[in-house]
Amino acid sequence: MVVYRAPLRDYQFLFHEVFDTCGVARKLGFDVQPEVVDSVVAGFGEFVTDVWLPTNAIGDADGCRFEDGDVTVPAAFKDAWRKTVDAGWFALAADPDHGGAGMPLFVKTALDEIAVSGNMALSTFGALCAGVSDLIRDHADEEHKQLYLERICTGEWCGTMALTEPHCGTDLGILTTRAEPLSDGRYSIRGTKMFITAGDHDLAENIIHMVLARLPDAPEGTRGISLFLVPKFLDDGNGGLGERNAVACGSIEKKMGLHGSPTCVMNFDGATGFLVGPPNEGMRLMFEMMNRERLATGMMGLGLGEIAYQNALAYARDRRQGRDLRGPREPAEPADNILVHPDVRRMLLRCKANNEGSRALAVYVGLLLDQMRRGEGEDRRRAEDLVALLTPVVKAHLTDLGCESASDCVQVMGGSGYIREFAVEQFLRDSRIAPIWEGTNGIQALDLVGRKIPKNM
Amino acid sequence: MVVYRAPLRDYQFLFHEVFDTCGVARKLGFDVQPEVVDSVVAGFGEFVTDVWLPTNAIGDADGCRFEDGDVTVPAAFKDAWRKTVDAGWFALAADPDHGGAGMPLFVKTALDEIAVSGNMALSTFGALCAGVSDLIRDHADEEHKQLYLERICTGEWCGTMALTEPHCGTDLGILTTRAEPLSDGRYSIRGTKMFITAGDHDLAENIIHMVLARLPDAPEGTRGISLFLVPKFLDDGNGGLGERNAVACGSIEKKMGLHGSPTCVMNFDGATGFLVGPPNEGMRLMFEMMNRERLATGMMGLGLGEIAYQNALAYARDRRQGRDLRGPREPAEPADNILVHPDVRRMLLRCKANNEGSRALAVYVGLLLDQMRRGEGEDRRRAEDLVALLTPVVKAHLTDLGCESASDCVQVMGGSGYIREFAVEQFLRDSRIAPIWEGTNGIQALDLVGRKIPKNM
């Protein structure tokens, strides 16, 4: 029953009429034409509508399974993931050196939204790949770049961010996972992480965990946390799958929504890890990934708000109940279309306005990301500052709006909004995680007001 | 993991310190003492906490089954229902003539809230019994009162309200279910109803459907709708179960929440029905029940808001993350309690304030219901007008607040709020139907502003 059309015209308007994205990108050295950008977005829209969207309700109904220590995702996801990897969609904005197509990041804004609309659960795996590949690109040593970068950029292998522990989520300063140095320069990681999205699954043969842990004698608090790369399977010496590492899923959570994305307890039981970046600099490094995921989470609010809106609008266009307060609009019909009712229009137009505003903000930040990565001097610094300032805004505001929109869309559809057959109740359930993870929206507020606003005062 | 304590002190405060409920009730002829009222509420609180609450998560996980034309509720519900019937809780406010205890309706306010907190799905069956028994008491003929009234008052048998059809929910004027008069004064009912809460189930041996249908040559629109009583099993002539009537469940919906309460498509295939009240007066009569259900739905918002709050508060009291912005509150602990964070306090205090305000409004309306039923002259008219005015306010405002509170409580609990183990995500899913059914909250707004406010101008 679900309907979806990628908002191509909206992106064309923002890309070419509001922001001159291609002009800016060309100045940054990208070889990018409006027609190419539009056709990439349109192509991905078609791909997601055909390949991802039909798997979304299946993923919700079937969920993930945890048996004999292994996590299995819904079977339909495997096929959709494979096709996405093969088509090269995940690597669109990655460097050509790492198997990518070298597109600017503003283009990826559109793709992120569309992916979430098609299947938010499946999109979480991709969002993690993007964050982990950036971390490896910027901070891992050459050997690990060689081993992992291209395969994670393309989605051939997957990644995770392993921060949260049972006693600490927001407050990472009290985390207790330990990293003992081994004689060969590697580390033995021991501890339990929880709420690890895509911690184990069968979409990819290997999963690369980015793990926060403490070295012996590390300072207390957040200044004593280091970042480690812990692969599910170690290298066999030829770039292939070697020995299974001592990291395993202990259980998966039963959640309100996002059933197709496994939320794992991960046990590191003397797992082999590799230090990424300098010792005790883990929080700073991980927050590069965290900030990337915060923007991606904002897009989750938008992606779900958009598809919820499209479905509520389609339902409203079809449904007849009652009469226009000013008199019957279509007297020959048994009732007028519900779009005549002011409250229905109010709810739908609020969703539309919030989606369009959110999208504009997202494209603006997407273009800033390109300026931050490719720009120079003052331009680059300005882009960095603006991205820092707007990251908590995008994360919190777009996810709050996404939940509001999904809830309004349920309301527009009445009883049909509440039942699985009409898809929108899933969007509401899926959306409700977004104001929580990657730092609750209350934490985003603290970040904005306590850190970002006074930063350059 | 779920915690709950019935808000006894709150009700004592409202009953005896704010409203002098017993004084008012005694003037209306009730023989009611504060100590008795308090012990009834406390007794029901204990009963629900012991008997209903443990079945709530089971009902959510197991849901209802539809097999071979019959609906089965979660097994745990049957035992809980039986104990409630046997203890006489359902009949507390019913007349002693009908197996009841004759308590004032304001007392039932507290019971309605507590029942929802314990198990909203199970409470829906009881709310329908109360509405159907009122309809039968006030409008059915003597034979049907004899047959059904006591058994529905007590919960021995159950009831439904069958209004909605696939093409009409809000707009009942276009309903098409037909009632053909038979030679013996009975009627043959044909049509399909949908979204019928508790349309079929195995909690009770018999189910009495209150059905809206059109007589031949009835006027168009809402003026041509009559009310019929359609039992699942006809009388055997001795008050026992006779022939199975031609009414059957066609399917049940898969819903966002409220999994323990079956939402049925009901097919009336020449079912034997009995006219209740005068022909073509069905809408007026059914709206007596509808208004009762609207108030009960408001209590659903409150009941879920309250138990969500209690669980979020219990979690917050136990959880340590971060430090008080003014400096560590408990330096010897690894982190302060999350209650030190202003945003956590804001969310919890908002829930608490909304729950307490909602409860005060509910008790006020409960007392008005007693005045409406037992009062005389101007006092009675005033109570009727106030109940009419406040019914859409209670329904819409309390259900909106219930959803907001449940969502805030999820947020307070972070990731734990999103997982089933901590119960609150179920309260949020269950709460989301309440702004929709018994007239969406947009319809309540139209009723308030378009009808109730100008009524006595």
C-alpha cells in the first residue's frame, strides 16, 4: 500500500535555484554538472523505490534474529544491500582512490534522505559505513587503510561505532572497557558494549568495530579514552578473512521500531584491536564520526517525515468524509474529500513546510561539508564553524520534526494511520529513536548553547 | 521491570480536599463515606497492580489471534478478566438492581484511570461494557434489560459499539448497513463494520453488539440511522445461550499498539437484531454511549501518562550520567543522578503537572456525571451542559497530553525508553490510538467550537 516518490524537484530547486551548489562545488575543484547531479539523485530515487522500499515492511514484520551467537537480518535486506553495493551507490561521495565516485557531499544529502524514506533500518548500516570509512581515511595507519577503506566505502564490509556501555551512554567519561597492549603493538580489548547498531549481522562478511576503550594508567574521564579498530575477522595476511576475532554479539534488543536494524550487546573478550590515532585521543576522533552520524540522524527525521507525508497525502486525496464547512464541495459525491477540512490541511501543510525547511537546511549543511573538506583558509574555517554550530540543530530539530510529522500523518489517516497495512505507523515507530541516539536532543541543546554558541565569542 | 503504584493520595486530595465529592454525592442521595471511597480505590489499585499489570506486556507481545472465524485474546487476559468479574469491580457504579454496588460515578473516575495504567488493552473491554449497559438500561425494552443488563454490567458478558464501516468513520451519515424488518418484530441486519474494538473474543461467552443501521426508506444522512441490539448468541428462551447469530469476525487488524484488544472487521450477514429506541433515532442514542466512551478515552491518556511517568521517574532515580552543571552533586559516585539535569527534570515535571491537572479535571467531570444522573432542576441542567462542554475537552486534551507524556518519558529514559524491556515504549504505542478513536481530536475541536460553545448562547 505504501507510496513514495523521491522529492527530485525539491532538490533541483535547492541545488540550482537556492544555493548554486554546483557553482560552489566547482570552485572547490569538483567536476560537477547540474544535469549529472539531477540524474544521480533521480537514479537513486528510482533504485530505492524499486529495491529498498519493498523490503521495509518486511524488515519491520520479520525483524532480526539472534541464534547461536549470530545475528541474521531479514532475508530481503541481503538482496537489496548486495544490489546497492554492486551499483556503487554507497561509494558515491568517496574518493576515487577508495573505490568512490568523488561526488560532492551535498549530493549525498539527497541520497541520505531518500535512503531513509525507502528503508530507515537498512539505511543505518550505510550511515555507519560512511562514518567508519571517514575515520579510517583520516586516522588509521596505511596498513588498515589498505585493508579496510575501499571495502567499507563501498559497503562490501560494514562498520560500527561502539561507545555505549550498560552504565554509560551520554557520559562516556565513565566507560570501563579496557585495552591491554600486546607485545606486537596490538591490543587486547575487554568489555561489554550495548546499544550497538548493526553490531553483528549477515549483510557483509566482515564488520569493523570502532571501539572506545581505556589504556592502562589512562587519565580518568574522557581524557583517558582511546579509539581502537576491532575487526570481526582478522586479516589472513592476504587481505582476506582470517581468524575470527574474540568479539561476539551477546543479545539483541526488542525495540519499538527499526526492527530490521539489530541493536546489539557486544562482548569484547580479549579481542584483538588496533589503536587508531594517538593514545587518549579517542573521544576527539570518535566525535568526528559522531558528528557525521548526527547529521545522518537529522536526515532520518526528514526521510521519515517525507514518506509519512506522502502517504498521508495520498490517503487524504482518496478519502471522503463529511462536508466542507462552507457547504458541499462535490454534491454529487456522498461526501467531500477530507482535504476540505481545515485541520487535515493544517496537519499536512505543517508536515510539508517542515520537510521543505528541513531539506533546505540539510542541503546548506551538505554544501558546508564540501567547503570544510575542500575549501581553504577563512572559507574553510567559516564552514567548519557553521557545521559545528548547525550539527546539533540539524540533529535535534530535524528529528523532533520527523516525529511530529509522522504523528500528524497518523492523525490525518485516522484509524488507518494506526494499522500496519497503511505503513505510516511504522514510520512513527521508526522515527522515535532518532531524538534519542547519537546524543539525545537534550544533549544537542547543551552542545549548542553550552559549547557551540560561545565558541567564538 | 515495570513499576506502578495507584495514585491514591492524589485521589484523596481531589475527592476530599479539592471537591468535597462525598458531600455533593450525599446530597444526591448516595450513601457514601470518604473512608469507603478511599478503600475502594486502594483496593482496586492493589487488585490491578497484582492481577492486571503482569498481563500487560504479555498481551502486547502475544497479541490476539484470529483463527477459523474466532478471535482469541492472550490467555493471561482470561484469568484477569474472570477475577475482575468475580470480585464485582466492573459493576461498582451500576445500580444494585443490576448487580451493581451503586457507587457514585466520581469514584469510577479513579478506577478507570487505574485500569488503563494496569492494562489499557484489557480496559477497553470494560469501557465497552459500561457504555453498552448504560444504553440498554436507558433505552432497551424490558425483555432485553432482563436478559442482558446485569450480565453486561458485571462483565459476565461483553458489548461493542458497531458504527464504523470501510467507507465511513467520522461521517456516519453515509453508512450503508441495512436492517430489514421481519414479521415477528425483529430485524435482519446486513452490512460490514470495521475497526470494531472487541468485536469478537473469548473473554465472555456472549457479546452484545450495538449496531447502527438503516431501515428501509429511512431518510438520508444521520437522520435515517437506527440503533439495533445484535447478540452473538441469541437467547435460548431461558436466558441462556441459544442459536449462534449471523454475525462473525472477518479479520483483525495489525496495529501499532493495543495488541491485546482485537480490532475487528465484523460481518452482519442477515443477523437477527432488535431495535433499540425509536426508529431513526440511532445517532442520538449511540452518542450517549459515544460521549461516555469519549470520557473513558480521556482517561486512557491519563492512565498511560501516569504509568509512563512512574516508570521514567523510577528509571531516572536509578540512573547516573554526567554531572550537575553547577558542579558534582555526589563526588564520591562516578556520576550524578540524571535528575540533576534541567531537561530531565523539565520533562518529568511536565508529565507530573499534566497528569495531576488531567486528574483534577476528570474528577470534576466525574462528579458532574453524578449530578447529571441524580440531580434535579437547574443543578441537573447545569451539570448536563458542563459535561457536554467538557466531554470534547477531556477526550482531546487528555489524550494529546497522554501521548506527549509517554513520548517525554521515552526520552527521559534514552535508549532504554525505546526497548520493550522497560515497558514505556508500549505505553507510547498504546497511547497513540486515543487521539484517533471515538472521534479524532480534530472532530472534538469542531464539536467544542462549533456546537458546545455556541449551544446556550
